[in-house]
Amino acid sequence: MASVLKEEEVWTAEYRSLEEARGSIARWIEECNHDRPHRGVKNRTPHEALLAFKAVLNSEAVTV
């Protein structure tokens, strides 16, 4: 993801301040994790994949 972040956001932007860079990069990460489906997680967003994984963990009985 780091190389995609650099290619799509950092290298194409001209930030006027550190705060602007931080905000723009944070928005890009948010979009990537919540709005963009990824093939590596069955065409779900990473956020959807995480929720599905948590649901599986919660549905399994944990025994010690």
C-alpha cells in the first residue's frame, strides 16, 4: 500500500504545509480502507474484510 500511496497521492500533490500534507494523506488512507475494494480480500474494502474476520472470531467458541 505504501508504494500506491506515494504514486497516487504524495508524488502528485503539491502541499503548502505539513498540516495540509497530513490531512490529504489521511483522507487518501481513509478512502483506500473504506471505499476501494481490493482483490486481495475478495473484492471487499479492507474495512469490510476486517469486520468479516472479527465476525468469524466472535462466532467461534474460544476454549482454554
